[in-house]
Amino acid sequence: MTHVDREPIGIGMIGYAFMGMAHSQGWRNAKSFFDPKLEPRLVALGGRDRAKAEEMARRFDWQSVETDWRALIARDDVGLVDICTPGDTHAEMAIAALAAGKHVLCEKPLANSVDEAEKMAEAAEQAHAEGVRAMVGFTYRRVPALALARKLVRDDRIGTLRHVRAQYLQDWLTDPAAPYSWRLDATRAGSGALGDIGAHVIDLTQFLTDEHITGVSATLDTFVPERPLPDGDGTGRVTVDDAAVFHGRFSGGAMATFEATRYAAGRKNAIRIELNGTEGSLAFDFEDMNTLWFHDASAPAETQGFTRILVTEPTHPYLGAWWPPGHLLGYEHGFSHQAADLLTAIAEGTDPEPSFADGLRVQRVVAAVQASAAAGSQWVAVHETKAAGTTREVV
């Protein structure tokens, strides 16, 4: 086989914890399995703790470490900045990187507020005119079973959408003695279960249906108001929601229910989505992520029912680059798909998805949920803010 040299692009990643590890693996596997038109080179890893950053760099083959994110962005050998930090830093870092002419991948949620997200989307739009691309990391879009579900919806296999049901269930906070972390601090995280995991199912349902949420009625709750600090010296006040439940309406008229919680004992990472239409239904649970369930209402009555689709065939989305049928994929593979898609979009000059505008749309839904909960579950329309300072309702 003839070897084809690919144009290199230097990756500079800010953040080295959980998401940093997942993104590092994604960049490495994208090059190995997908052979994108740009070759990612892991040139710089950014983190305030040099010792921890250097250990992460050693484990994942990053070439160097920077303890100042501004220095990382300024490097001539960095062409793409990957932001894997808490939400309160996203806006400043992303806007600076785009202004420096660097492509940007920013972890979700895009920001901690609609105002920040609007500024980021505006910066991305301005940079786009100069050929600079920006994408937000809603990685679950790239689970093959969910990508297949989107195709089936687009192929009109479930007909007119009537119901959307979405849950994201975790249990890592069920113990009241579980230690305090930055994810429980509104100044760092923006919101709790709502923005951390609920944002994923907000994005996924809009992605799968090609529709958007127009209004919500919501309830938020914080079950444990204080938690012990990690060093054992006192407690920290929890200033975010532990759980979110809300009703919604989609632009095509479908009814929706959403739930996000970190208190669902026994549920480790259950992302459950079901779509019901006039001609069929689709159902998915991330804890069985290689499976999609499909009900075809047009089938003969005696054989109707949900069909289990094992999404491992080479004709299924992304699977042609991986293993023979029946050899299952895992959590980390979505990050490889994300990296490969972004590199391809940059090389071809196309627009990667989800865009910062998509991330802003999710942030507006999060804000509407918070406003509804604060107003006793009052129905709140999701609005788009225009540059001139006016607003219009999303319909």
C-alpha cells in the first residue's frame, strides 16, 4: 500500500483530567483508524499543575507542557486548541484562541451562561470568515447507534414525531458523604446535573429529531446542601442542582419529558432516549451502547414489536474503520469519531457539527429550565437573543 503523507496540524489541549484523557485517546485513535486528511500532532498539553500535566503528557505522548494557557495558544506550532476545562473558563479561552486564528474544540456545555455562549458563537462566526472552524464537544452524537437513529428519523422511518423521552441518570452523589468538587460550585460549573449531563440529552434530542425545543416547564432540586471538603477540613456549600426534571415542546409539536440526576442509585451512565412517531419508535440506552431498538408500525400485526439492532456492521455509521461485526465499541470511541470528523471538516473547509451556534441553542434551553424552576415551574419559552439586543421566540 502506498504511504500518503498528510499535512500535520498541531493540537494544543488545555486540561488533563477525565476529559483530557478521553480527548487524548481520541486524537491518537483518529490518526490510527480513520487516516484523516490532517495528521494530528499532540504538541502541547496545558495545565496549572506542572507535575500532573507532565505525567499526563508522558502517558499520552504529548510533546510538551505549558502551565499558562495563553502561552499555549500563542505557540506557532499549535493550530487547533482543545478546551477540556471547567465551564467558567471556556469563553475566555475559546474567544482568545479564535482571535489568534486557531481552530477550536470546546467541551460541553459551551459556557456557563447564555451571555458567554452568545459571545463565543459571535467570535466563531467572525473567525469562520477567515477559514477558522469551531466545534463543541457533544460527543454522544457520535455513538454509532445514535448516528443510525438520526438516519432512520431522516429517512422517515418513524413518521411524524409525537413523543420525545430523554433521561441521563448517574449515581455518584447518592452518598451524602461523597466529597465536594468544583462540579458542585455554580461559579465554576454554571449548573449541576442540568448543565453537566442534562445538556447532553437536550443536544441529542434536537440532533436526532432535526427539531428544537421551544418551551419548558421545569423543577430543579438540591438534595444535599453541603458536602465534606476533600481535605476533610469542613464542608462546602452545594450551589447547583442535583436533579432536573422538565417537560418540553418541540418545534414540530411533539411533547417531551427530560430527566437528569446524579442520584439514581445503580445507574452509572444511563442515557436513555426514546422517540415515538406515527409510523414507529426508536429506543436507546448508553449502558447498552452498541444496541438500537426499532419498532416498525407498518410491519404485519403478528410480527410487530421492537427489533434489536446490533450496531456493529461496517455499513453502520463509523463502524467501517473499526472491528469485524459483533466486536463492540466503548465509551472512548466517540472521541475518536469526534476528532476525525473535526480534522476532516478543517481539511475540506466544511462546517463541523455541533457548532458553537448549536452549543448556544442548548445553553438557551438550560437557561429556560432554570428560569422556569425559579418561577414555580411556570412555562418559559426558549428565546434567541439578537445582536441588536432584541429577542425573538424560537418557534
